[in-house]
Amino acid sequence: MKKLSLTLFLMILPLFLLGCKKEDKLVVATAANFAPFEYKEGKEFKGIDIEIAQEIAKQLGKTLEILDIEFDSVVSAINSGNADFGMSGLTINPTRSKVIDFSIPYYNAAQVVIVREEDYNPALEGDTQALIDWIRAKNGIKIGVQSGTTGAFYAMGDESWGFEGFKNAEVKGFVNGGLATNALTNKQIDLVIIDEAPARIFAATNPSTRIINTYLTEEKYGVGVNKNNPILLQQINDILKQMQENGTMEKILQKYF
Ligand code: ARG
């Protein structure tokens, strides 16, 4: 009898430990090819979102595990529960809000255009309509975007996002903005539409390219949370508010800008 209960105990122990382990970790989904928000230096994850996620995990007494996947899969990873939350420069949007919950916003963003140096036109600076007209006037223009992003919806047109799109354009999706910018340099595409902060880094690392300083959109980034976890959503909102109030958020942003 004694032996039986010991065997039973030993059988249950690993399951119990496994259960505990799951409780101790917090999984964040991201696509780490989007500096300054998330990127890799060697094996190390860096960036604004990574640091905020680390702070969230720390405050909740958990170990952060980073699930680095393609951006296109981030929302479904949160929705399916493969990740507890997602931080990926994720724009808050009603279409996405149908499948995941969003925290309070923590960053204001916008889509911008990167062109090759020779196509740069100073008359388009700060004039959104002029920029749109300029793109519309080029028949068969090839636009590069990161698949599944605001930029992709903007270029292709999407009713639920409220974007008309460019019917004169051929839109090419890339796994990340770096590949899109390379394609721009190689003249496979004519321009890239992508979030401003990463665009500045991509343009700076590709000297033959240049940003047009004009905002096509107004967006806010939020933390994505599984819809079945309102407690975590509340905790994340409380932590973000606290970080905004006590200057931690500002400090993290300043480190990367
Ligand atoms: N803000 C854009 C969006 O939500 C692009 C985000 C891309 N993020 C990334 N980690 N690659 O669609």
C-alpha cells in the first residue's frame, strides 16, 4: 500500500511541477524585426516593447518567455492562447479588437513612405494629400509592405481599417521591413509603407533610401491580451499607467530614441 502511494506520488509529481512552471511564466508574442520596438542583437532580445514586457512580468512576479514569430501570426498567437499577451508595435484597431483585447495605448505612431534617394521630392514633406496624389499618379507602381501590418492594409485598401488603397499599385508583402527596404534598394519595388520609427532605422541603414516626412495615418500601439484573461488585461493596464506616471515609460523610450 505504502509502495503504491509512493509510485502514485512520483507519477503525479512531474505533472504538478509542470503545472507550477506554467503558472510562473508569462509568454509574450512578438516579431523581433522591428527596431526600436523589438529586435535581436545576437541571441538577446532588445527594444521598447521587450523592456515594457519585462517590466510587466517583473511586476507580476513571473518569468518572461518571448515567442518570436512572424508578425502576421502575432494576433492569432494571442487569440489562441499560445501567448498570454503580445507586444509587437501592435496598432490598436477595431478589426483586431474582435479577436483580442487591447490595453490602454502606450505609443503614438504613423505610417510613412520610404523611397529611393533619386525619387525623393521635398514638395511632399508634411503634405499627406500631395503624397497620396503623387503615388496615385504612378501607374503600376510597386509598393512594399510588411505582411499583415497597417502599411499593408493601407496600400491594398481595407474597408474595416478605413483605407481606400492604391488601385494603381501592385502591393508586395515581405516578412519584415528590412527585406522590403532591401527590395527598394534593388529596385524590385518603388516605395515602402511602414511605421515611422522603424522606417527611420531602415532608411538610416540603407543610405540610398530616404523617408518622406509625411504621416499617412494616426495610430496607437497597445498590448494585445487574450480575450479570456480580463484579469491580466487589468493588471497590464495598471502597470502601464504606473509606468507612465512614474517616468519608467519615458526612460525606456528615451533609451531608444
Ligand atoms: N503597427 C503596425 C501594425 O500593427 C506594424 C507592426 C509591426 N510589428 C512588428 N513587430 N513587425 O500593423
